[in-house]
Amino acid sequence: MRLLIEKSALLKALQHVTSVVERRNTIPILANVSLRADGESLHLKATDLDIEVTETARAETTAPGGTTVPAHTLHDIVRKLPDGSQIELASKGDEGRLAITAGPSRFLLACLPADDFPDLGLDGMSHSFQLASRDLARLIEKTRFAISTDETRYYLNGIYLHATETDEGWRLRAVATDGHRLARMDVALPDGGMGMPGIILPRKTVQEVAKLLADHSDEVFVHLSPNKIRFTAGNVVLTSKLIDGTFPDYQRVVPQNNDKNMRVGNAAFTKAVDRVSTLSSEKGRAVKLNISDGKLVLSVNNPESGSATEELETEYSGEPLEIGFNARYLLDISAHIEGDRSVFSLSDPSAPTVLQDENDASALFVLMPMRV
Amino acid sequence: MLTQLCRDCCQLVAPRAGSCPDCGGERRIAHAELAALTIAHIDCDAFYASVEKRDRPDLREKPLIVGHDGGRGVVTTACYIARRYGVRSAMPMFKALDLCPDAVVLPPDMGKYKAVSDDIRAIFRAATEVIEPVSLDEAYLDLTEAHESGERAAAEALAVIALRVEREVGITVSIGLSCNKFLAKLASEMDKPRGFSVIGAAEAKAVLAPMSIRKINGVGQATAQRLEASGIASIGQLQALSEMQLVTQYGKFGRRLARYAQGEDERAVTPDRPTKSISAETTFSRDTGSADELIAVARRLGERVATQLQRKGLAGGAVVLKLKTSDFRLLTRSKRLPNATQRASVLAEAAEFLIRRDADGRRFRLIGVGVDDLRPATEADPPGLFDMA
């Protein structure tokens, strides 16, 4: 294998693929990136056996072929080469080395054979659709914060993606929950999504897809197989295993009949919660909301350090209500409400509360109160 | 000036020869600091075996071993008669029975020992509230308060305790009286069973000098070997080294070594040490490598732990799984919980997760499930969305 490639093209491709490579690997070849050159292209591939990312970059191939080299090392080398460099990658087949040359710099990296590199593949595709990069990004961004980190509930360690029928027609819906809060985001169901199975996208996949979408504004193609998903965004293809589990019936924890609505300025609310929670204890983190006619009093009472209160104007006409929430959870949710005002739909101090943007029903958040 | 204590009428008296003029008792101890020392260590003599003999007078003159019989049992406690044959605690039962084939073997009855221990502690409590239990059969007592209030000298109060335990509970104890915990414990070991020994502050260094370094609390096999390798076998040799030298050699522990060697110990007697962890464990009748079997047992252990947590008003922030392999290697695995818990179901779930991760066909002889990072129950199990049916 021998080829010439521009630094920025190689660096961008390496950034995408090496991000799935674990820093510590028990299987040596998983620390490597696979490189394959043919014609005008260099194909890069990396995997952790759960996720595989491939990318194709433009290159001038003088000798086709393939090899694998340590991914993070290659990434670091390319990163440090001067901008605008033309980089030559050339296998020294007999020595099992890859030579990287750019101007006066020359590196030799130990290789492992390309044939040994694992291939995740996609078996028996069942559904395919394409959706706007922005829609996919929103599905992820509005829900990923609520993904559970508790490994014992592995089926909650991801985003549940499925098709569902609502008053507004068929929607592609993302849901994540850690059992104390739940985030739900809908976009229009793309053609081809009808009848798709509900799937659970693992946390790491969510993270990698989000990174990809940051650099990509066009359509994303999605292919599903019974236990894998593939995202194609331009030159990058990410294939991932899915979480093999059953997502709980989240519908039953989304309250339908909460009739006490409180409207509050989202920015003012966020800042006030942040201020009063300065005094909440590391472990408890409870903030109390005293809601009465037109008025919301936030308070934190920490026997060890003191107390804090702050009063806000609200629009509320229901029965006075006192309810406690985890301050961090409140802040996480309010950070995902983009509009000026948020609506709290409440029932009673021990029942789940719904939070939404006043003018955007596509995202919905459910929060379980704390005992205060 | 020497003071004497009559262990039968429990009074300090001016020294005189012969039996006690008041009660005629022969058990008298004399010591210059007897009227001043207030820290005690009390150790029940062959506790489990003594309790069993109390309840089975027919066994009184026979060698008795408490422990599980059968292939893999070990000796929990041997009575003093069995000890004459060389039987020791923690010895495999088959070996114990080789040494003492006539021994009667009884399985331990922990519920009963706990009840007896509670009775004994109630007697301690009449003398002081400052009791630090070490185990069911062992405790430190700080008698300073009652002593200084002039109520009763510590030595007298201890003699009363020993007599009451014998009469009311029916077993014997050995008492060590000194000026700190380290010396009190050494003293209680000097005259077992039914002993009462005193180590005064003034004589501490001299008493310690000939003792083996292995007598020091915290000097285990490894430290002992290191010390002995550098030619230090007795506490006397340790006394010759500076604290600086010991700290350089043994780190933080060196400091304690230096203090102990001089007979100094600053640890206070701490009543009811706060519980740091709660656990339950069991040994299998035959080793198992089956994850399902391990999980089923872990579930039951989790229930026991949850019951204890609820009784104590505590919640665990992390679950600890302990597994001992057939070749006695101990694996400890732990998992932090997103929220502290009191619930058996949460403990079982975490234990199952840890078991599945480690069950690779190895066979285990023992399993334990516990919690640490204990917190008040008020922080436990915040209500969850999916808890509600």
C-alpha cells in the first residue's frame, strides 16, 4: 500500500474513526485503525466490536493494499504535522511497518495484518429510511441526558427509538429514562420508518452519532437489522449493535391527567434553581417548590449549611402546592427547554410532573418528585 | 504503695498477707497502680464452649468442640479440656478429631450466644456506658467516669462484673486492667481463664520488652516476617528504635508500632462503633460454579442485609459481593448504586449483576452479600417513576 493524502482530509477521517477506539484493549488489533487504499480513496475503519466506524477520504493511491496501525498514535502524529502537509503512507510489507512521511518528518509504525481486522457487518436489513441530520440530532440531544448509567438496568442504558402514532400522525420518537426522570422527543416519521421495531441505541453509540452529526448537515441514512443499526452520513458509516433488552412501557409513567399548570420564565427559573441549590447537600440535592397563586417560592433547607429561598412570578391558578425535586434534574431539563417559558403540569406532591416548552410540544419531560 | 483487691468481696484494701479478712477469699491481687487504672479489656473464656457446657452439665468434664462437623467444618471454639489435646480455633475439624477423638462436637448456635452476650453486656452497663464491643465475647470498657466520681474504683467494679457474670450468666471471663486499650488487651491474655491481670503505666515498658512483636495488635504475618527478617523479634528490640526509624521502614503503621512498643495507645474506648458495613454470608455444603445457584443464594442474603438495614435505619450506597473460590481465594467485587438503598430487590439486582460478570465457571465455596457507604435511611430509595404500578 502506498498513497498520498492531504493532512486535513486524513485528520478529519481519523477523528471520526478513532473516537470509538478504546484506550485500553485486551485484544491488540482493536487498538488499531484499518487502512485500505484503492484508486482515489483511502478507507479507514475502527471498531470496539460494538460499534464500527468507517470513513472514506480522498487520496492518491499509487499502490493499492491495506494494513492496520495503532489508531491513537497515528491520530496524534497526523495532528502534529504542519497544516497543509501532503502525507505519504507506505507499507513496508516485509518489515511489517507503515512509513508516514511528511516533508522532513518520518515515522515508522508497527502494523498488524489487515486480514485480522474484525468486521461488524450488517445482516439482513429490515428497515431503511433517511432523515434530516438536524432531526436526528434533536432526537438525541433532547433525550440523552436522561439515559441511565446504572449497569444493572442495561435496558435503560440507551435511547429507545421507535415509531408511534399520535394526534399529529406517525412520529419517530426517542425516549430515555433513568427511572427518576424521562425525556421524550418526537419528529415526523420518515418514509420507510413505518413498522420499524423499537430499538435501544446504546449510550456510546448515541455519543458517537452525536459527534458525527456535529460535522454533517445533510440527510442521514438509517438502516436497521434485527440487532444492528447503521447510520450513513456523507463519507462516514457508523454501524452499531443494539441493546438486547426490552425497554419498559414508558407510556404508563407519562401522566395524562395532570391538571395544575404552572407557567414560568425558563431562564429566570433556571438561574433561581441554580442559586438556591448552592446550599443543597451533595447527596440530597432537593429543592422545594412552593406554588401558589401567581407565585413560586424555591427553597433549599440544609441542616448542615443553612437555607436559601427565592421568589419568582408565575402563572398559576390551581390549589397551592408544595413539591420537591432534585435540583440537578430540574436544571438538566430546563437546559433542554429552548423557549422563553416552560409549563409544569402537576398533580400532587408525590406524583410525576410533566415539563414542556410552552410553544413546542415535540419534547416532553417527566420528573419524579423527591420527598421533602 | 501497693494496693490489694480481693476478687471475692470486690474491695480494695491495704495490703496484708493471707486470705481476705472480710470474706476469707484467697483470690487477691496486689499492684501499685491498682487504684488508678481505669481501662479494661474483658474476654469471655472459651465463650461458645462455655455457654454450651453451662446448658449441658453432662458435658462439663468432657472435651467439647463447637463447630460444624463433617468434611470441611472448622473448630469455632474448643473448651479448655479439648485445648489440652492441642485443639485450636480455626483448625479443620478432621484434624481436631484426630488429636482428640473423644471430643463432643456441637454446631454453633449463634442466636443463643448473641443472647448470652447481651446478658453480659447488660452487666457491663451497670458499671459504665462506655463499652466498645469487639465481638460477642470481647469488649473494652472505660471506667474512668465512675472511678473519678468516687462511686467505685475501676478495679472493684471489674471484680463485681466478673463475679456477676459467673453467678448470673454461668460463664467465666478474664479481665485485663491498664491505662490504655493496647495494654488492657495484653493483660487480659496473661492469666486465662478466669484471670484478672494488671499492667501499670510505670512497668509497661518492662512488661512488654520480652514479649513477641506478634502480640502487637495489627502486626500480622507479613509485618511480623518483615520485622523478624530485620532481626526484631521482641517488643524490647522495637523499643530501641526511634519512631523516625520505624516510620521510614513501615510508614504510618511505624508510628503506631513505636507507640505500642512504649506501651502507649491513644485510641479511646468508643462505645458502639458506628457500623461501617452490613453483610451476610454463607458457605455452601458443596462448591458451586452455577451462576443461577449463586444468584438464588445472593437473593436470600440480600434479604437478610435489607432486614438489618431497615432495623438500623440505614441505607447502603454500594453493594459488595464476596466470593471465595474452592482454593480459598477471596474475590471482592463492589458496585456503587445510583441511590442508596434499603431494598432487598435492589441488593439482589446488583449482586446478580456482579455474579454474572464474574461467573466464569470457577467454583466457589462461600458467598457473601453486603453493603457499605452507609447513609441515613432518609436518603434511601427515592421514589421512582416505574415504582408505581
